[in-house]
Amino acid sequence: MLTGHHNINYVRRSGLLLALLLGAVPFTRFKYRVPLRAMEVVPRIWPREAEVLGVVCRHLREVPPCLADLRGGSVHGYRAGRVLGDSASADRVGEELMRSFASFFVRTASVPVAELPPRPEDWPQDGDTQGFLDWLVRFTEQRVHRPNRDRFGALFDAVGVPEDAMARFAARYRCRTARPFRLLHTDVHRANVVVRGKRLAVIDWELAILGDPLHDLATHLVRMAYGKEEQGRMVDLWAEAMADAGFTDLTAGLHEDLPVYVAFEYAQSVFPDVMRAALDLPEEARTEHFRTAADRVERAVRRAREPLRLVDVPGREQVGEALRAWHSTSC
């Protein structure tokens, strides 16, 4: 059993009858995904992952397909290999894998937009990169931050995240260049990457959206925990691969607008990171639990300091005290 932020995944081996029902090879492994009732912290514009995978798997053959979309969960093919997240997060990824990531982003950008499911009515028009960023900011404020203020507002305030945090971001950051919209995975990190030999497959497409490809690159750079040198190299490889594929229009304004999306990733993640650190504290939390939670919160606030123009950022000891105060009134 593998538990993530959004699903519980059970890996099983199919018997003969189940394989016939699923149209799969008998006695091979499959993955049963059960959605978790979790806080809404990231956009899901397509509620049924199966619809997205139906398109994705026609163009990225290495992605495991959805074999059955059920009321309480879904059955997916199983991709054998080594999960990149099984190694220490500080490990270098290396040139070969980064080139494979660049190829993945090109092939994802090649998926025909016309084949994708319908977008929400308020979705920005193709190429409106500032409108896309505005939509992401509104989602963070209206669907993540505001609905959780009653429960976590005192904790946000105590760790230095004010009520007008996203307004501060919006007033400072703008996308300068228009780029065509493409399919984005938005969550390409180590735990969602399976490596077999020299090839990789990116799994878990429930957070896929349509938008500015620089957003996909930015979330990847941040969530992969690349070192500074590798981060720069990944950007270069991405740009080279896009240009080689004839997608130079997707790289327009790269060096001006990519930092905007990186800043947004740091800004928006402070809310789920703080809330999850608090919620992960056990009822009978001990000193080590508060220390671990304080480390998570302090790191999130430190990364968001510049994008959100935070002024009064507490130290780790103060963060720990804030977590203890929240925990004492919430458990």
C-alpha cells in the first residue's frame, strides 16, 4: 500500500478472471487507486483522471493506462521499475535523466489540445499567460487560503503569513510574454517518476491542467529539489529540447517569466505545507514531532519570504511554539 496526498494506492496481482474483465494480461500487477478525502490545495480542472489518461496514453505509451474507472476508485496498469523518490532527495539526478525529463516535457507539449476534456468556463484563453497566472493566484486565495483561515488563521499569523499574502504576490509578479497553452502534468517530482533502465515514466495525472508550459517546468524545478547547478542545467535542456522539436514559441520570455512561476510555487506551497505539518502532528505529540513539524514550516516560510514579501518571519523556536499553541486548541 502506498499513500500519497491525494490517493491510497494498492498494488495487487491480477488473477485470470480479473484480467479478463480488465482486458489485461493474467497474473500481472495492477494498481487500485482510492481517492482520499483531503484538503483542496491544488487545482483539479478535470475530476476524472481516467479521461485525461485516455488521451495521454495515446501519445505517451509508457504511462500506465486506466483499466477501469469505478465509483469508489480506479484500476490502473502497473509500471515496473525503480521509483526515483526511493533514493535520498538530495541525490543528484544526473545529465541522462534530466535529458529524459526534457524529452518528457516535449512529448507532453505535443499532446493535441483538441483531444483534451473541456476546460472550466472561466479558463483563460490560449496564450493568456498573465490570465493563467491570475487564475492560479485566485485559486490559491479563494480555494486554499480563505477557506482554511478559520482553522489555521492564527497559525498562519504566528509563523508570519498575513491575510493579504497573495495580494502582495499579485501586486509584484507579472508574466511578460504570451505562450501557447499545452497539457501540463504540474506534479513531476521524484515520487511520481518510475525509472526502468534508461527510460522513465511519469505517473499520477490527476492534477493535469491546460496552461503555460513554464508553469510545468517551474513546479518540476522546485519539487525535484535540484541543486542550483542542476536546476540551471535542467532549464537549458528543457529549452534546447523544445527548440529542437520546433516549439520555440513555448520558450518565449523564458528567463523573464520562469522566475515568476518559481516564485508562485514557493508562495502557494506555504499554505499546504503549514497546514499539513500541523495536521500530521499526532494527538499525543512529543518534542520530536513538534521539532519535525517546525522544520517543515520554517523551510516553507523561508522559501515564501521573498515572493510574499514577508516581514516578520519567526525563527524555528517561535514556529515550534506556534505549532504547540495550535495543537493544544485543535486536538
